[in-house]
Amino acid sequence: MKITHIPQTLWYEDENGNKLNWSPDFTKGYNHPKKARYQVSQFPNVLRTTYLRLNDDGTSTEIFCGNASYPQDLVLAMANSKDFTLNEAILITANCCEKCMNSLAHMYGLSWGYPEYGEEWKKTGTSCEYCEAEVPLWKKLINRTLAFINNFRSIHFPPKIKKAQLPISLNRYETLEGLLEGINNAAK
Ligand SMILES: [Zn+2]
């Protein structure tokens, strides 16, 4: 065999399934050829995750399906390092959060990304099972408690209510919140 061309990732077809000449011009926003009836796409860097509900009769029903993409250069660098197989590198990069993806890119010597625990890393407010794994348990508990308090407060006490009008019980929450935040800040 001879590989004469690389298949396209996206193209348009008319009513009869004939491929239409089209070259993307993203400067003009979304556009497609006039006679287009079908848009066909096949992106190689997509990891598909499906949730099936298992039924009592032995069958299953798909209830959710999601796609995540991953950067080709990072996956290649991770696989070439022999730290991971290609499949493992895909699974990791497609599932990790933005700051973990960037710290991996930095770790594997790519031109993009930023170091773990650096300024940019701290500013990126994402989290996933990889960076969460490094957060000590006590800090997780504090963060969860703070989230609970904020949630509780936003439900029961709309922001327009002045502090003076609030029942005494909220003062306890304020105190607890202040204490937790103090501990959290001291540990940073
Ligand atoms: Zn992460």
C-alpha cells in the first residue's frame, strides 16, 4: 500500500453524500458550503466516556456519554519517556484538570505549561483526582466545611440581609467560618 493522503478531520457533504470542496476560514466565524447537508467529523484525539445503567433484565441503557480531548504533543512525550504506555498517557491527560495538564507539559519539557506549585499553577482554580491526592485530609475537610457553610448561608440568608438582622445562630457559623479560614490561610 501507499499512503497517498491523510484523511480530513472535518468535511461537508451534499444531499447525495458527495464531498464538497471546503476550506475553513475561522476569521469569518462559523461557515459551511452552501449546498452542505451533512457535516462529518472524526477527531483522533478524543477519549469517549460512557455511562451505562445496568438493568435488572440483563440489558443496559446508555445514560450519559462525554468526550474529552487531549494534547497530542503531551501524550507523545509521556509515552516516549516510557513512564507510561500510549493508552495510559491518553487516559491520564484526558482525565486530568487544567493545572495538572500544564504541570505535566512542563515536567515533560514541552514549550507550554507551567511548574507545579508555581504562581500560575496556584492561580488556576481547577482540581482533579491527581492534584487532590496531594491535598492533606485536614485541608480537604476544611474546604468541604467552608463549601457547606457558604452553601448553607446562600440558601438560608440571602446577601441583602444585614448582619444585624441575622439570628444569633449565624454568628456561630461566622465564627466557625473565620476560624477555618484562618487555619487555611496559615497553612498556605
Ligand atoms: Zn488536577
